[in-house]
Amino acid sequence: MWKMVLKRLGIGVVMLFAVSLIVFTGTEILPGDVAEIILGQSATPETLRVLRAELGLDQPAYLRYLFWLGDLVQGDLGMSHARNVPIAELVAPRLQNTFLLAGCVAVIAVPLSLSAGLLAAMYPGTWTDRAISWMTLGSISFPEFFTATVLVLVFSIELGLLPPISNLRGDSDLGEWAAALALPVATLTISLFGQLVRLTRATTLNIMNEPYVEMAVLKGLSRRRIVFLHVGLNAFGPIVNVVALNMAYLVGGVVIVETIFAFPGLAKLMIDGVQTRDLPVVQACAMIFCATYVLLILVADIAAILANARLRHAR
Amino acid sequence: MTEIDLGDDRPARRDWHRRIGPGGWIGIAVILFWALVALLGPWIAPYDPGATIADMPYAADDRLLLGADYIGRDIWSRVIIGARTTLGLSLAATVLTYLIGATLGVCAATIGGWADAGLSRVNDVLLSLPNIMLALLVIAAFGTSNLVVIATTAVVFSSSVFRFSRALAMNVMVQDFVEVAAIRGERFPWIVFHEVLPNIAMPLVSDFGMKLVFIMLFISGLSFIGLGVQPPTPDWGSMVRENVQGLAYGSYAALWPAGAIATLTLAINLVVDDLSAKSSKAITQTMG
């Protein structure tokens, strides 16, 4: 079994390399390099040549890739061309904010969705199940900017309870943080809810159709005991798999939410970087996002391997 | 000669309409509504979507059904014309996604060997990247024309279609009748068109609906960030972007295009849910 896990880890490392290659080439295809953008109007062939030599842009691509990768691994994310500060300084607070956002969403959405999914599976076909089904339908169908718009209209405009966009500064207190986080977290929770509930429900129902559950029922065990003990333990692996996959989905969802609420997170930094053609920033942020995504998928796969005894031995 | 009752549990073609539940009918109605709006767009829009009608931004005007947007244009007209852009782009992207993904997936499954291994590895790498990141990188490189948006979306989503169609095709390839056909001397194209495709068509069609929803949400999301459809072309995603400032002033302008997207994706989900509730459980077993 551990061989499979190690193999999966190895594949994960290879994936990270492939991802870094894609991120690097993706930003290198950009027509017109950063030197042109920095110099703007005053870009003559002479000044361009000097600036490029200074920035190291005149070296062949593969050398630049290796240097970039080496720096990255040591924690040096390079310099932002647009703002002339080390990227690590820019990234650190933003990364904290995005993790805070994602963390809050995870802490709220996961228990909520898992309970709802289990509840729906425990009493399939009843009104509880149907009501939850309708809620998941809405959650899956509505795009983040729709739920965000509705939430802002209800809670900010009509009820005046929360600010429509985050007004966070370095010295904001806990209350301001809570207010700034409330709507973004709610939006992402609603988006995640549908997928998590549906998959939990489907997985649980699948397991409940297994013969050993029927045996437990025949033995006379209470419904609650069956669901939590026999079904729950067996559903654990697939559910961790699903949760990790959905956390990975958050990596994408967070982009929209940070934009609509002007939340000072990593995704907003990256999009600003794309718009100002600040290549090093885009590369650094993309690398962080993709690495997180790959890690989460890795966790999901390993959880699936460890949990299901049948998968532990290669076929 | 006695009648042989094949005991088919497939319903007779004549009463297929009774198999659709209430949710499915609502979904179909909404989809037809928007399809009509998209088709008849220029003829039913009350005002020119690019023309400034109201004198104040976000003004509520008696002539304008949904009010004015951030520079005074009629939101309802822009929603109507935007339907063409959004639906058109999404459909084009989904069709392209399926052309690429399903073709490669079926080929990988039928040819097998190195082709299969190679394609699957490349696909795994593509799958291991979050969709938006991949799209952002490509768009940052190539710009934001409609063509780039369609192509990027197709490449990004074709990886999951590849995986799905390959799994389905593999299931068919290991069946006895395929082996019989191969022994009979049938070549690979024949096997694909006569054995594999007919058997994988149904799950692929229902997956098409789901993909359409995701792709529509994706393209709208890209437009919303500003990297999809560019102004002044009306498009639901970019309309939300343009009017989102109005939220702070209490204007409902951003709600209408966002709501349009929501109704359409809800409708497609309703139809797909309805169809899949009736179809066989074999699909879940394929994916499991």
C-alpha cells in the first residue's frame, strides 16, 4: 500500500514540474516583454537592450526557466516589475488573506454539507431529502457572481448590515474582518454546498446498498448507529476525496469572489498582474495556485487509496 | 408463427413525452425561451443595445423594462442581444470541446498502446491544473478575442471529456461483440462507428448538457474578470462586471444579466437531472 502512496507522491512531484513548465512558457509567449512595458513611451532599441540585459531577459529561455525555478524553490519569488518590490513581500499578506478566506469557507461549508448529505441519504425520498435536493440544485446552477450579487443586494443594500466591498486596511479590527469576510465566505459556501451534498448523498446511498449494511439492519441495529458507524467509516475515504477535490475547486472560485468583493487576496493580485502584464507576479501567483491545486488532488487520491482496502494493492 | 415478446423495458417511442417530469418541462420551457430570444434577438430588442437612452446612469425609466445600465443603455435590450453572444460562444465552445475530447478519448481507447498512454499522460497534466489558471495563462499570452476564448475553453474542458469518453469506450472495447467484430476482420474505423459510438452516445449526450452549463459559467466568469468578451459587445458576464459598481448605489442593474445566466443554467440542470433520474445506473458504474 505504501508503495502506491509513494508512487502517487512521485507523480505529484512530476506534476509540479510540468505545471511550472506550463506556467513559465505560458507567460513567456506574451508578445512584447516587460522591458517594453516598463519603458513605455521611452522605449528605443538602445534603452530596451540595456534594460533587458539588466533584467536578465536576454538569456535563452531554458536558462531563465532554470534560474526562475531555482529561485522559486529557495523562496525567492523575484521582483515585481510594475511595483519594483520583491514579490514575496507582495504575496505574503495576500496569501494569508486568501488562506483565511478559504479556511473559513472550509470550516463552515464542509460540516454543513456533509451533515446535509448524510441527512438526505438517511431519509431518502422524504421531504427533507427533496428540500435538500432543491437547495443543491440552486447551489450548483447559480454562478458565484449571481449569489454574490443577490447577497450584496439583500444584506448590504436592503438591510444595510454588511459592507458591499471589503474595506480592509492593515489596522482593521476583528469586527471589520468579520464583516469583510462574511459575504465572500457565504458566497463560496453556497457554491460548494451543492456539489458536496450531492456527492456525499450519492456515496452514502451507494454504501447503504451494500450487503453488509443490509446485514446490520437485519441484526436490528438502530438507523443512526448504522449510518454513523458502518456507513460513515466506509464513506470516509471517498468523502475526503470529494472534499479535497472541492477545496481544489475553491482555487478557481476564489478568483471571482475576490474580484467582486475587492478582497485583498492572492487571486486579485494575480489578475492585477495579468492586466498590468507584470510577468513575475503572474508566474509566482499561478505557481502557488497550481501547486496548491496539485497538492489537494494528491491528498484526495491518497485518501482514496488508503481508505479503500481493495485499492491498496495494485491490480 | 407465434409473436416473440422480447420483454423490452424500453418505453415505446410514442409516449416519450410522458417520461419527462414537471422539473424537466420547466427546464425545457426556459431553454426554449432563451433560444428564441437569442435567435430573434435583433428583431425583438426594443432599443439598440449600444445606444444611450437614459440621461442618468442606473436610472429607472418608464421606457426601459429593466432600467438603464451604468452609462444609460437599456439593460433589457442588452440582455437580449447578450443572449446571442453568451449562448453562441458557450455552444461553440462545448461543441469544440466534444469534438476534441471525445475524438481523442475514443481513439485512445480503440487504438490503445503508446497512443493511449501518451494522450492519457498529457491529459492528466492538463487535468491537474485548475481551469481558470490555465485559461488565464493562455489569455494573458494570446489576448482576449472571442476565438481565443472559445479555443481556450475547449482545450481546458476537453481533458475531462477525454477521460469520460475514454472510460466509456474502454467499457465497450472489452465486450465480446467487439472481439467478434475484430476477429471478423472489421477495421478500427468500422468498430468505432458501428460498435463504440452507438453504445456511448447516451451518456455523452447527457454529459454534454452538464458541460454546457459549466462552460457557460466559465465563459461568464472569464468575462466577469475582464478577460473574456470585451466591451462594448453585450455579454451577460461582462454586463455583470460593468454594472457591479451600481450595487453600492443600490442599483439592481447587475442582477439582471446574472439572473439570466442563473435561470438558464438552472433550466439545463433541471432537464439533465430529469433525464438522468430515468436512465440506467450503468453510468455511475462506468465512472466508479
